[in-house]
Amino acid sequence: MVSCIGLGGMGFTNKNYIKDDPYSVVTAALEEGINFIDTARSYYDSEKIVGYALRQRRNDCFIATKTFLRDADAVRKEIDLSLRSLQVKKIDLYQIHHVQYEYELERALAKDGALAALKKARAEGKISYIGFSSHRPEMAIKCIKSGEFDTAQIPFNLIEREYIDEILLAAKEHDVGLIVMKPLAGGKLNNVELALRFVLSYDIAVVIPGCSTVEQVRDNARIGRNFLPLTGQEKNDIFNELKKLNKNFCRRCRYCEQACPKKIPIPDIFRCEEHILYDAGYARYEYKRFRGEIKRCIACKECEKICPYNLPVRAMLKKAHKRLMGGRIEDRVVGLLRILRLYEWVKKAYFQLNLPLPKR
């Protein structure tokens, strides 16, 4: 059994993001009864941090990690690396990370694909369960219906909730446990308690918010222990909060990418832009892969015609490109605020004043 509130380990990849010592954050989670910890090979040193923190308490938690790789030989090596990094003899859940397209699922399920390596590792006693993660609901449903997975890790929150009924139904039919990531929509939702209680009111196994402080861990654990369904007034409050959000943000449904004749990875570009507020250096490094894509746009408007949210996609792409290619002075200011431990306070005050995102 796992606690309904877990701990997301992606934040451990950036020392500037974690305000408190990451080992203290993991230890606090265990002390508060949180026994599900999620990490990944791609989260830089997150596995090593989790492994070190749990070295004396392995039996107190359920460890989940992931691999971006799709080939069996490469995944076998990843599993062994994870075992060493986590300092364990067995990993509870190993997931195929970020399955976004059909060809990725086909490759993973092939005879010499990732799934074959995971099944062999399970037979050898190296892992217990096999799962996947995906940001695309239609792909999550296909993965679940394949019948090959024990768990599905998906984003679900007040903003990204359009396909949740279909996912819940598929998961129930195929006996798949649901792990919810991004419960605060990447920081867009400020009322943590109501946002988590909204997610917990659905038939999920565990929600894994990221935490940068011990205090956040304790607050989240309290919400899980004392869970109460949202009242009518609380539902009104949280949906009113949604109305205050800037409507021009990408929900990553990827309809635009499918309609684009040049197959420009529009949602991935917007995802890079979202990271600017939290780690501009990382955002711009990731954008190196996509910055040539803007030049391929032929302004055909197909992306805007199909967007279910009527977003001005072309203008948003130009804005994202400009932000991701500049902003060095602002980066230094943010870096200084982090060093002085003022960044979280300034960010919270900034959003409470309902100000727009800084043009960095």
C-alpha cells in the first residue's frame, strides 16, 4: 500500500530549486508517513540523493524510477545504474518515461524494446512492477489498453482534466494504478490544499507533488491524512482562481502539432518557456533542440484553427522564442534572489498581485 500523497523527485535535480537540504526533504516525507518516492534516470543526481537518504530506511518506502530509453539493451544498463544509484537490490516500480507518440510505444513494446528488458528484470528480481509516464492523455489510454503496464503516471489537475474520465475507466478495466503528476499545473495553481484535494477526490493511487522545503512536505502530508472532499464553496473558490489565470497558456493536447504541416513541436517549445520562471538556464539549454523550428513556420494558421482553446499560437511561438533567446540580466537577478533565499517569497508575492509573467 502507498500513501495517497507521494514525493516527486524531479526538483532534486536543481540545488537552487530546493530551498531545504534535499536529504531533509526526503527524511521529512518518511517521518510524515509519505512512502511513495518518484525519481528518474533523467533527473540528473535525483536517484543518488534518494538512494543516500533511504540507505537506512529502504523498507519504509516504495521507490519508483524511470528511463527515457526504448531499446532493451540500453534499458538493461539503465536498470543496473538505477540499482547502484538508489543503493537497493530491488526497485519497486520501473517506468518507461515520457511516452508521447505511437512509434515510441511500438518501439518500447517491440521484441527488443524497453518492455522486454523490464520483464526480464522483473523475472530476475531486480524490479517488482512495470509502468509508464505520458503527458498525452490519448497516448496514456493506448498504453493502458495495451495490457502491459501495472501503473500509469499522468498529469492531472484543475487545468489539465479533459480526458480524466476516459483514463479512469481504462485504468479500472485493466487494473492499472494511476500516479498523478503536476497536481499544481506546474505552479500555476497557488491554493495547494484545494488543488490536492481536488485530485484526491478521484479514484487515483497516489499524487506526487514536488516539494522544495520540509514545511511543504508536512503540509502536503497533512492534506492527505485529513482528506475531506471539497465543499461547494471551496469548488467555487478554486474555479474562480482558474478564471484569474492568463488564458493564453498551452494545455499540451498536441492537436496543433498534429495539424502543423511542418510538424513543429509547438507544445515542447511552450514547455521550455514555462521553465524560464523556475530555471531559466535549464529552459534555454533545452530550447537549443527546438530554436531552429520557428524558422520552418509558414504561418498557415492550421495550429490556430484546430486549437480547442483558441490560442494565438503563432504569436505565442514568437514570444516564446524571444524570451528563450534573451533575458541574461533578468537571469542574474533571479539567481541572486535564489542565493539570498528571497526567490520563493518574491514569486509568491508576484502571483498574489496577479501580475503577468516577467518578460525574461
